Amino acid sequence: MKAREGVPRSLVVLVVDGEPCVRNTVACILEYAGYRALVADSAAEALRVAEERREPVDLLLTDVLLDGLSGTALAEKINRLHPETRVLFMAGLPDNPDVRERIIGKGRAFLPKPFRAPVLLEAIQATLGATQTRSAAGV
């Protein structure tokens, strides 16, 4: 995998997944690509991380199915703290009714697991780029 050039180090991605292998692998890919990765193993930890940050989290990359709080509920809470935070949901069970209704059915950014590093990075760029384009257009 080739490191991406031109990705500002200031872009921060908060990775939330209950599986250590997934979140640590994703964090390594992100760091290698030039992003700053923060990791959390639960919604509660992700909220704590977001609350402690003065600077915004640019992107929340969260599993849909988390212990305690769903990924969608977590996204709503983080967006209250950092309204500019973009969200990319991921799940290993895209046929799960929750995923179909709350994520795919509503047109939210979604990345099915498992995924390869280039697909992850493209999804992140698309999520950040799509919202930046909408913001520039005044939407």
C-alpha cells in the first residue's frame, strides 16, 4: 500500500469498533495514509474522547452495532458536540434490518466489512469530499 500524498495531518478520524483487530488495523492504515487516528472500543469511550477534544473530529468511522449505544445514536451525540464531524458507518452484516433501515435506506455513508485498505481510504475521501462540496454549495 502506497502512502497518500497531500492528506493533511490535521484530519482526525475517530475509529469506533468493538473488535481490537479491526480498530487497530484501521488506525494503522489511516496513520500510514496521513490521517490522525483516534480509537475507541465502545460508544461510551468514543463520547469521552470527543468530549475531551477541543479541536473537532473530522470523521467518525463507527460500526453500526456497538455495545450499549448504536452507531447511529453515537453519531447523533458526537454531532451535538462537534457539528462539523462527518460520519461513515461500517458493518459486517449489511443485511441486518438495522443496517438496511437506519443506514443504507437513509442514504448514509456506509462501508461493508470486510474491506481492503484502498476501499477504506476511498470511502473516507468520498465522505469528507461529498460533505465539503455540499458545504461549499451552501447546502
